[in-house]
Amino acid sequence: MRISVQTNKNVIFFETLLSFINTDKDFHPLGMKVIEEFKDIKKIKAFEEFQKDVKEKKTPSHPWQYIFLSINLSDDLTPKSLSPADGFGPNSEKSYMENINTIVNKKHPESNFEKRYSEKILPEYEILVQDIQNIFNKQNPGDILEEFWGKKLKANLVFIPDFLRVEGGSGVSRGDEFYSITGTVKTENGIEFKSSHMISNLLHEYSHSFFKNYLYKSEDLFKKNEESCHTLFERIKEDRESEVFKNYGKPTIYFEETFIRAVQIMLSKRFFEKAMNKDMQSKALEQLRKRKEEGFMFIEKFYKELENNQKPMDSYIKVLENIVNN
């Protein structure tokens, strides 16, 4: 399963705006070039309105919400066709048009973003994209995903390097296109795109998309998941004091996040054992221990079942039902 590395102007546009609100950050060299090139945006009245609305929580403040919009908007920042199964339904479109689009429509042309991006940023961005594409073509992380999730879903995997983000990444799906928008990491050499981080993160983000697609395509599976997650969440409510519960407080989201972290650890183990010809078992166990301490209480149960079962969704439901019944 091939991963296509692509540039994305919308991602960079929104990340640029957010970077001027969340100041005092260092970025990848290309990110610093963007910050310098577009610093005059901060003086535009439309940006001042946007900043004010974000700080007053009249418009979204979380970066993921703008990543999500970036994928669901055309190049001219108008909404693409609705895709309710992926979260971009009538309410999302209405919220964007009423709360963000009016300001964006002023800011985008007023800053001459399109032309300056194409001339000053895109050439280096395309070189970065090709360098990462060469890594993926050589190491083929998509093969691990196909082997694990199966060939039933004909997904197109798109990877977008986000040079205005340090650490982490985001996942978005739209139809049969699964996106991993991945940031940089700080190393002893500076802020860069590190192969191991990109691969580990994409295994996580794409797995979310595979998981959701399988879940939503089966009414029986969807129902079992809702019932089991709510039952378990009530059972462990006295233990819900970690940051994890604050971030993933909805029952189905919490258990999905737990499962996908188990999947990520397993797939990373398989990939890096093959790529490095090295036993990664001890590292996998250490990662499981850390995730459990963070608040993902059942991650080891999911991991152990995944080791014994070839079908990921069967493993997921089996563990949930076992916990409910014991």
C-alpha cells in the first residue's frame, strides 16, 4: 500500500495564522522562513479579528480543527462537498461559513498569501516532500498497514509534512482518502522531520481511519462498541483522574485511543524489527507500561489479544466484551 507525500497550502495557511497567535516558538527552517515571510499578516485587521475571536473562543482554537478544515476545503477555501461519515456534515459547514470564512476571505487575498506561498515557499516544500517520499518508497511502511488491516478497504494514504508543528500529528479521513498530517521533532541537530517519528505517527493516524471505517460500515459492530464502552466507562469512573480522561472523556473515544495506541506499538515493533533487523520487544513493553501509567488502563489487554488474533476489529470487540463480563 503506497503512501503519497503531498504539499498542502491550506494546512500551511491555517498553521501560519495559529503560529502568530501562539508566539515564541521555534520551527523547522522552512517554518521559520514562513514566519518571516508572512509576519506582516499580524498587522492586517482581518487577522486581528481572527485572533480576538480565537482568544474569546468564538472560533475554534485547537489546531486539529483547522487541520480538519484544511482537508475539507478547496484551494480557494470554499467548502468541498459534504462528507458526513467523515465528520464534515451540514453543521461543520455552517460553523465554518458563519464563524471563520468571512474573516478568512478578507485575510487570504489581503495578505497575497497565494502568490507569495507559490513563489517563496512551495519550491522548498516540494523538495521536502520528495525527500520524504523517497524514504517511504524505500522503507514501505504502508505494507505493514496493509498486512495488518487487510486489503478489504481500498484506501489512498496521503502524508502531509507540517513544518509549522513540533511534535505529534493529526489524522483526517475523507471518503477513501486517509491523511496523516505530521510535524517535526526536536533533535540534537535542531528541528527536523525524523524518519522514525514520521513512520510511528503515520501508523497511528492511518490506523484511526481504518478503525473508523470498519466500525461505521457494520451496524452490529457499531452497536456493540457503543454498549461496551459506556458500560466500562461507568465502571472505571472512580479512576478517571488522569489527563488522558480529560482529553478523551467520551467513552468510545477513550477506548478507541487505547486500542489504537496498542496497535501503534505493535505495528512499530513489526516495522522497526524488519527495518533494523533488531529485537524491539523490550521497547514495546516499555511503551505499553508508559501508556498504562498515563491512563490507558487496558492497553496491555488489547496488545496481548492483538498478538494472538489476525483480525484487529475482532480483537478490539473481544477485549471489550471480556472486560465487561469479568
